[in-house]
Amino acid sequence: MRHLSVDIETKSSVDIGKAGLYRYAQSPDFEILLIAYQIDNMPVEIVDLAAGETIPERIVNRLKDPKIIKHAYNAAFEWYCLNRAGYTTPLEQWKCTMMHGLYCGYTAGLDATGKAIGLPQDKQKLTTGKALIRYFCVPCKPTKRNGGRTWNLPKHAPEKWELFKTYCKQDVVTEHEILKRLNLFPVPEEEERLWQMDIRMNAFGVKVDTDIIDGALYIDGISSEKLTSEAMAITKLENPNSTAQLLTWLQEKQGVDITNLQKVTVEETLHQEDIPEDARRVLEIRQQLGKTSIKKYVAMDTAKGEGDRVRGLTQFYGANRTGRWAGRLVQMQNLPRNYLKTLDYARGLVKNKNYEGVKLLYGNVPDTLSQLIRTTFIPSEGRKFVVADFSAIEARVIAWLAGEQWVNEVFATHGKIYEATASQMFHVPIERIAKGNPEYTLRQKGKVATLALGYQGGSNALIAMGALNMGLTEEELPDIVQRWRQSNPRIRDLWYAVEEAALATMQTAQPQAIHRLIFALEGDLIYGQNFLTVQLPSGRKLFYPKPFLAENQFGKTAIYYYTVGQHTRKWEVTSTYGGKMTENIVQAIARDCLAVTLKQIDAKGLQVVFHVHDEVIIDAPMETTVDEICDLMAEPIPWAPGLILRGAGFESSYYMKD
């Protein structure tokens, strides 16, 4: 096979960071300015489209030739933009070097990946790019000095333009060099196919109800104004939204013992019974004005493109430790839940911009708007949403992987895992853990233990899962941890087996096979890359880049590796242990189960418009049934004999939490 590496520079008045690739390229003023390309290992060439040059016919032909593999960093951008500009190039002929890097445990971003992978300086991305992109690729403010123009053209700064062309060519060099280093660690064909499915899903998009968006933004404007006016009337402050002013008023004028106005602190203070009514009301207003979920309506309004569809909601391999999809633009992974029993009526009020009606019926206007965010996503004309998700998939996967037989039997029969866990922990017959019996209170302990303790967590894990909010006391948490571990000895042993296998692999450089997993050290002598890998039952691998052994904070030998820090977003060293690696592995296997279902749905010719965690949302013909999709979810996984999965779902004329 021959190869063609491509990088393009484009212009559009749409902010790609806020609206996403698809809306950006749909702008009427979208244009490709430069295209740099490299055939195999030949020198990089550039075509200056802005200067009237045309792409050579041989390159136009190569863009659609199935015998030529096309490469780009974030290839979805090049593929979509080239097709929008009239250059036909089929998606199945493209491969994404960014996705390849994510698969191998590296970060996103051409510059960051080049540095993380250890490219020599002359192969790295040029640092001048951001300023040049701001100059040529986004509109400029018209001034007297620039003659009132709204775009900077090559003729306005010829030297900058030449530098921009050099920058574009260097991106191809960098991408090509990264690819050379990654090719020794190939992406499985099944993952390439999943990436293509993800791009097609993102390009298809999901329709949004523009009446709800308009109504919600209108009502929120009125609500914010009224709440702010009420707070000003009570406090007599010039700006009650000012943290410093409001904190002083609460402490000095109201005598409230409060140290800050963070969300949790405000919530805790409102639970106190002895605070003055004025202070209580102002804190309630603070809570309502602090509802950030309204920003999702703004995000949808900004991102919606042709056909009132939002495109680009997911990022393939966005969570590169597990390979899970990540949310983009509207961030579907953290949508507020909906509890309203009258969603249809509430939606009608918002569509009609009826602030008074929403206020009268529901009281808390921001909270009501927050609950309606999900319902803004609607199926295409003449279709319906079929929504289905896997039931307790992580609990099923970890029990299957560890061989925790009693848990597997629960899932093979009645499926009441919380009741069964409580029964095991407290030696109470499961029949007694039913509504109306005093033993039913044990179900809550079984539930929080199941959700929190599968990955070697202790009391803090229970607290993080909300154990104290469920009415449990801190004193009883260690007992719950102990009982759960005693009831799940094989899962407990799995943590230590995983850690021992990983350590043995690092110490001996020999592969270790346990529980359908293969731990290995992989590297290359040419470029000096090395990884600790874990081959999953599906055949896919998890990559831990540049691993080494060192003493951790507990004085134990532990595995360290490089990754993007959750808080710093920088390439840095972190450590891991058995429970954490087990979490990575279990979530990765659950992800692979979802991938199997997505392929089965695709094979039936059905259109998934987005998926969130373990839930799929299908823009389905009216004849498609929920049972049909749930049956797909329950089908045996070829590479996971004995793993019992179940799906549950509903159908609706809009998205919601059932």
C-alpha cells in the first residue's frame, strides 16, 4: 500500500473551539487556504490555494484511490473539510495518527504528542502556529489602520504567509515522524472500524429542539434578572453576585458562620436550622444563579449546524487509559438528571417562553431548565429515540473476570445484585431484604458497597459514592468495607493478582498471563519507546508508556508511568496499583462490550446518534423496538464466554433519564 500524509490550514468565522469541526466547516465563509502533503517518504509539498494554486490532479486522484492510505493528525478534520470543499475522499481510506497515539497511551495534540514521544527538535511542531492561525484563519476586527477589513489575507503580510506555509509543511513532517514511531504498535483493525463509525455518527449528528433552546435562554434571562433584583433588595448590596461583598454581608450583617461561598459550603449552611431567613433566601438565590447547566443550552445553540443538528458530541478514545469515548461540546457525560413527572408540560411552557408558568408550577426556574436539558435532544422527523443501556455492567464484568461465582449466578438469575450483596454481607436471607421489612435498610449498604468497593477502595470510596448522604455514619463504613471484601474474596484476590502480574512483568521482562489477561513489556530498539501493555480478552491492549519501578508513598515497590495529569493536563509521571489497574481493565472490557453492541446496531442499518457511558441513543424508525436492542445487548460476547449481560431501555420522542 502507498501512503499520503496530509495537513490543511483553513479559515472560517465560526469558533471551532466552541462550535466544533462540523459547524466550523459548514460556515458559508469556510475555505481551505493551504494543503501540505507527503507521498510515502518523498519531500513534503504544499499547495497555496489562497494564492490561486490548484491541487495537482494526481493528488486529487490519490485522495479517492482505495490503494492509497491517507494519514492525518486528527484525520476527521482533514476528511470532513476536504469533502466539504469538494474533494471526494472516502473515510474508510483514512487513518488517524492522533487516535493511534491515544491508543498507545499518549496525549492528544500534535505538539504535545511530539514532545511526549521524544521527537528531535527539527521534527517537532513549530511554536509559531497559534499566532499565525489567529492572523489568517479567524476574522479580524475592522479598524482605520487596517482599512476596515475583516480578514487578513496573504498580501497583507507576505512574510507571515511564507512562515505559515512552512508551519503547515512542518505539521506533515511531525505527523509522519510520530506515525513512524507508532507503526511498530499497530491499532487493531476492529478499532479502526470503530473510529470510522464514530466519525460517521459525529458527522450525522443529533437534532435539537430550537424552540426549547430559545425558550430556555429567554426564561433564564428573566429569571437571572429577577433573582439578582431580589438579592439586591434584601442585601442592599451594589453587586450581590460578588463573592467578597456577599460573604461580608452574611458574616457581619447576618451573623452567619460561613467561610466561603463554594457550592458545598452553601449547601451545608442551608441545612442549618438557625440561620436568619434573609440569609437563607439569599443563599438559595446564590444556588439558583450558580446553576451552570444553563451553559449547555448556549453550547447547543452555538454548535447546531445544518438541519438544526449538533455534530461532534463524542471523542473516540478520549479516555486513553481505557479507550472509552469522551464527551465534547455539550459534554453529554455530565448532563443533569430529570426528576419532573410532567416533562411534556414543562417543555411546552419553555417552548412558549412562559416564565410565569414555569415559576408558578415548579418554583425553582433554573433547576427546571436544568432538568429539561436532556429533552432538547430529539429524533429526526418521523422517527423516535430508542434508548438502552447495560445493567450493572462493571459489576458483571469484574465478577466474570475474577470468577466470583455467586455474583455471576445472581446475574444469571434474578439480577438483584444490591439485595444479594447485602444478603452475603450480613448473612440475612435475600427474601427478607424487601420493601416493608426492617432488613430492607441493608439494601442501601449493599448498593453503595457494590458501586464503591470493586477497585480496592475503602471508607473514602464509600463517602465519595455518597454513603453519608444515604444515611450511613462514618463509624460503620470500615465494617461495610470488611464485610464486602469477605463476601467477594475472588474480586479481592484479583486486585493482588493484577498487581503481582504487572510487577513480575516489569521485574523479569517476561509476559504474565492471568484471568484472560496478558501483561507484557513492549518496546522498540530504533526509537527507544517502551510500554507496559495489558492485552484484554477482546485482543485490544491497554498501554502504560515509559513504565519504571520505584518506591511509593507507602514504602512499597510500585509501577510508575507517564500520562496526562487529570488536574494539570500536562505529561507527567503517576503511579498505579492493583485496584487501579483492575478498574482500568474492567472499564476497558465494559467499553469493548459496548463496542460489540454498537457494531451489531450498525450492522442492522440503525443510526446511533450518541452514546453516554454504557447507554446508546438510536435515531430509529418507528418499527424498531426496545426489546430488539436489549436482545442485542444480551447476546453472548464471542471473546467473553460466560459473561452475562442485560440491557434495559425505553423509547421516547425526546432524550431523558427514564
